[in-house]
Amino acid sequence: NAGVTQTPKFQVLKTGQSMTLQCAQDMNHNSMYWYRQDPGMGLRLIYYSASEGTTDKGEVPNGYNVSRLNKREFSLRLESAAPSQTSVYFCASSDPTANSGNTIYFGEGSWLTVV
Amino acid sequence: AQSVTQLGSHVSVSEGALVLLRCNYSSSVPPYLFWYVQYPNQGLQLLLKYTSAATLVKGINGFEAEFKKSETSFHLTKPSAHMSDAAEYFCAVSESGGNKLVFGAGTILRVKS
């Protein structure tokens, strides 16, 4: 039971480089999310997608773009990486229509360092 | 806007002692409330959630939390700490049926032998 799978797990970038974090879920969830986690700040929402074909900004969207490729996949792109984007990134998914109270399921995380 | 405050960025207890992790929330609409646990270098795992049913919610690994509307609190407790409980714990809030979770800053639980 894979759940939410994200790649790569570790990445080091130079300032100004671009990269895409990939995420896929196999739970047939409508909603998908990208969060970043920084020490002492909890998790902050970057972008989310309520359903296939829609995306919306979260709390900290600047410097990022997203694509909801299909129901399973939701990618996060850094067009020009900056040291301030050094963080741990988590992809997540949920089904708000379920009686489960919109439980959000997380991937294992991607550790990104920008030097 | 919703928000979550977790009191204490670090909590240390002895093995076998009571665990109490505090969470207060702010929400203009009836909230859903969650506790997640994160072990080192792993993702977040759901411990328990409140979705307007019973106010005392039981979760995995012997944890429970009580929703107190009058105090806008959702504190996490466990009667007897185990070494394996050492982790970071996050409280989160969302609007009922809403898409987005707002997280607290997290509390790191240390368990001393």
C-alpha cells in the first residue's frame, strides 16, 4: 500500500537552478497539497489542488509553481532556487468528501538544500 | 482565519510519567482538530482527530485528546510515557469539511529513562 510517494528524497541545488518535486498518490483522493517544514514553524501550505485541473495558493506560494497533471500526480517546481527555499517538502492528499473528516495523508518528505 | 498555538516547543518527561502536550486553536467556524506525530526523518502520521462527534477522542499508541470548546483547547495526553513516544507532535485545525490544515509549530517530546 504505497499511499503518497514523492521523489527525490534528497537534493542539493545551486542558487538559480530549477527543479521539480514529483508526487503521486494511489488512494484516489481528490485533494493534494504541498507543504514545507522549517524548524520551529510547523508545516506551511505552499499550494493545494482541490481537484484535478484546479490549483490554489496557500500561505507561502512565492517562488513556486505547481501542476496537477492528473488525479494521481501533483508536482512542485522551483524555477530559480534560492537559499531561503532550503527546507523539507511534504506532499499530501485527502478526500474531503469522505466521512473521515478530511484526514490528510503525507508522503515521506523531500530534503532540499540550496547552496 | 484559523490558527493553532502549541505551548512548549520542547517537553521532557520520565518513562512511565504522564504526557501532556498543549494545543489551543482559533477558528470562526466549528473546527476539525488533528494531532499528528513525526518520527525523525519521516513523514507525519495521524494520531487522532476530532470531527464534532465525541469530545474525548482516542487515538493510536494509547494517546487521547479532549475537545473543550469553552477553552478552545485540544490537549494531547497519554497516561504513561514510553521511550518510543519520543518524537515531534503537531496539532492542526481545519474548517469542517475544509480542504486546508493549519499547523502549530510543533512540540518535541523527549522521554527520559
